[in-house]
Amino acid sequence: MSLLWTADELIRAMDGRPVGNMPAGISGISIDSRSLKPGDAFFAIKGEVMDGHDFATAAVKAGAALLVVSEGKLPALGRLTAPMVVVPDVLVALEKLGIAARARSNAKIVAVTGSVGKTTTKEALRHVLSAVGKVHASDKSFNNHWGVPLTLARMPADCDYAVFEIGMNHPNEIRPLVKMVRPHVAIITLIAPAHLGFFNNLDEIAQAKAEIFEGVEPNGYALLNRDDSRWKLLDRLARQAGVQNVVGFGENGRSQFRLTKCELHADHSAISVKIGGTTIDVRVGAPGRHIVQNALAVLGTARLVGADMDKVVAALADLVAENGRGRQHRLDTESGVFTLIDESYNANPVSMKAAIELLDATPVAAEGRRIAVLGDMLELGSHSAKLHAGLAQVLSETNTDIVLMAGPHMKNLADTLPGDMRKEYRASVDDLKPILLDAIGPGDVVMVKSSKGIGFSKLVDALLNRFPAHAGGQKPT
């Protein structure tokens, strides 16, 4: 078993107090006793809802090599005989360990933020950089005040590349996190009306995202979407933060990583990208114009960190959309096959438009129809009614045949759609489910899209449970 940290390194980095017989070290770090692996250190973080100290016994039973616990909770853990490292604050100790992990690393470090496409870009970077070296990247969307230090603390000393997603929905959230990560390349994918309920306008969102520049290493890069209307603002903010190299990706003629050709297909895209004086042809394995934009950021990052571009381009051809972020399934009904596009993880006006356009670009078979299954976009504040109603214009410009909707905010779209468009609205996901299941027919393409909090993943699960996967018709995971 290889050690992530020796016990001595762990104690020294966190300035902790050892109690009991310490193991040689730990093989991993966990904050959840349910997913803990034998040999992990269990960090008993106190969250808003649960306190990790309440699960210390479960962690020991699961095979924790040691526990990291708060001094104030120690009396309540008196019956436990497991080795412990005692600290004043467990989350602060995790942050210290993350900072120590960054200090010992020689990896090229990348940080990604933006209103849309963060996780997709992070996962695509994980995929392509794995073709050229050892990569460490955050699990799922571990992009907040505990997810980023946890990902840092888990970073092996010998990785070649590390990719961190950094999220926010308020100002001053990215700043402390990026100063721990200290990236060589900081990416902002796009500024869009996500979390608009916490900001007055898109400029304020851009300024909050621009906090990512404050942690960029000397001679590092800010990689920005040159097609973004906030490009000039972000460019100025990056330079004000001291970033010496600001580069762009996109169709804009002044982009350093410039899209010169784009052919969208149902299951992939074929693009040409000009980098320096060379144009390269790239197959992007996951479909959608928005994925193309993320792929440009990936290609730009790979070039900036000195990766072998031939291997990176080859790896992009094998890219598969993540669950909830465009993953496609071909499923069998009694009378034929239909396609499910799972976009249920998150939604804002920009990603909703991209998903509707992906549905429009996906061919139906025979008598098949395009069915959009749409749920609420959250955290839009006073702009919510207008932005939901505005999706009617997007839908009217496509060949969408049926629109199924649920959620209180989606009522604004239901009331705005023209009367001649086939539509069904229900207040809840559970009420919409039987309508969706009854609507499916052979040759259909069904796209499910909503913010995660609405629970539209239940609809995806219902479809996957009702209809078996078509043999050979599902992309490998």
C-alpha cells in the first residue's frame, strides 16, 4: 500500500497533537464514513447539517487508519482507542494539509471556474492529460470551501498534472481557495446569468469569478473565452491582479486558440483549431456546440502546460459526456429505440439554450419526435420569471415537438409558449413522471434539463429503470 502521507508529515503539516499509537501513514483522506476505504484518515469536519465527530465510530469500523478530530470534541470520543490527531479546528487542519500538498508538488496546476462548463472542462482536462502523465483532479464537483482543500490534501506528491474546479455563488469565495491552489493556468469558461439571485448584474459575477486570477503563479496564464461579452472586463481584471500572460480561446479572430471550422454531429463534433501558425483537426467525442467551446479551453490549457498535443488531440476523440451533463443513452421500447440526453445535473439560461440546441441537432428516427423535459433554473432571483419565459423564443427557433415542464418557475415558460406547441406542465417532478413515461415512442429523442435541486435526475432514473439499454447503443463509461 503506497502512502499519501506519512503520519509524521501529516502531524507536522497540520500542527496537530498525536494521541495513541500512530500508523506509518495513510493511503487516502475521507470526510464521509460511508465511502471511507481502509487505510484512510477520517477528518471529522463539522458541517452545516452534520458533524463528522458523530461518525467517528463508523469510520473506525470502516478501517480508518487514524482520525483527525477537534480538541473540543475529544472528551466525547473517550471510548475510542483509534489513533487520533487532535487539532483546534478540523477544517482549518485540512486547509493546512492542502497547502502542504501544494508546496511539495511539482505538478502543473490548473484551476477552472465560470458560470457554465466548469465540471465538463475539468473532466475533459482529466481525460486528455491522463494520456500524457499522471493526473489528479477533484471528485464530482468538489469546488467549495471544503471540497478544494480536500482535493488538494489528496494530491499525490508524484502527479504530473492537477486540475481543480473552483465554484462560488457569492463574492469572496474563490479568493481564499485559489490562493491555496496557486495555479499555473486559471480558466474562466464563460460568464452567464447563473447565481444571478446573489448579484445585481453579470459584471458583478465576472468580478467575483475574476478572484481566480489572484492566485496565479508568477509567469502563469489566464485563459479566457474570447467570445464572452465580458472578455474585456476579465482581461483588465486579470492584468490588475498581476497575471502576466492573458490568452484567449474562441472564434474571435484575435484568439490564441482559434476555432476556424466546426461541424456538429449527433454524437461528436469535428473542428479545426488554429494554434500559433498551425491548424489542427480535432474530433471531439462528446456532442454539442458548448462542448466545442470547452474543448478549445482544454486544447489551450494542454498547450500552455507543455503537454504532447498529438496525444491530447487523440484523447479528445474518446471524450464522453458526464452523467447529468449531456450523457446519451439509447434505450429500447417494445416497438423501437429512443435516445435519452441526460442534462439533469444543473441549469442556467446559457446551458439551457445549449441543451435545447443539442436536442435540435440530434436526429430522430422514422416517426420520432424531439421532446424537451425542462425543470426550474434556480438562483436567478428577481430575474427568474423573465429568464424562464425567455426560453420560449429559444424553443420556437428549433424543431422541438413536445415540451414537458415542472417546477414553480417553469410555469412562466408554460404560460409563454404558443398555443400550437404541444406542452404539458405539472407543479412537481412526481406529477410529471407518468406523463413523460407515457409519452415515449420509438425514434424519439428526449432531453432532460434542470437545476440539480429540482430533482429531475429522478426522471432520468425512471427512464433508465423502465427501458433497457439498447445493445451496443450506449457510449462506454
